[in-house]
Amino acid sequence: MTKKIDEVMNEDENVDVDVDEKIIFSLISFSGDAKSCLFEAFNNIKEGNYDLANNIMEEAEKSLMKAHEIQTKLIQKEAEGDHIKVNILMAHAQDHLMNTLLARDLVKNMIEMQKEINNLKEKIK
């Protein structure tokens, strides 16, 4: 039987838990949204749209927080002794999240470098 994460979170007994696909797809979706925002923000930095880029980065962080909350609930359940069954979708979701976290760190550095490039271009003009 597949259980929703909220149902699992309220149980006292330790069980093997199938995670509802909606939870997995939410993790994938929030991660994907965040990753798209990250690269959109970088493209706006290249164009000199700093305020817009900052707003988009905030949206990326919000999506990442939602994904991280899902992941944290799953980890907490596992730590409580309830084994979370891992299937290919769950592996894909975790891979998606971890790649987005890496992309965030890289894009933040790329944004700082691009700002320096933009400043140098202005000095040359």
C-alpha cells in the first residue's frame, strides 16, 4: 500500500514505506523549477538586469526550500526507523535535487564573475 508522507509522519510503528508518486514528482518539480530559475537569473545578469535576477534567485531559493522540506521529512522518517523504499523515480528525484543544489552554488559564483565582467565592459566603453 502506498502512503502519503503526512500519513507516514503520523504513524508510530516502524514500517517499510512506499512513498506516494505525487511526493516524488513534487520533489522533481520543485527542483526543476529552481534549476530553471537559476539559469534564468544568470541570463538576466548577463543582460544587466540585476534586480530581476535577484527576484528570480529568490524564487529559486523558495522552490529549493520546498524540495528540501520534502527531502527532510523523508530523511526524518528513515531516521525514526521507517525504511523508505527507493525506486528509480525516487533516485531520479534525489539526483535532480542534488544537481540543482550544485547548480545553485555554481550559478551564484558565475553571477559574481559576470558582474565583474559587466563592470569591466562598462569601464572599457
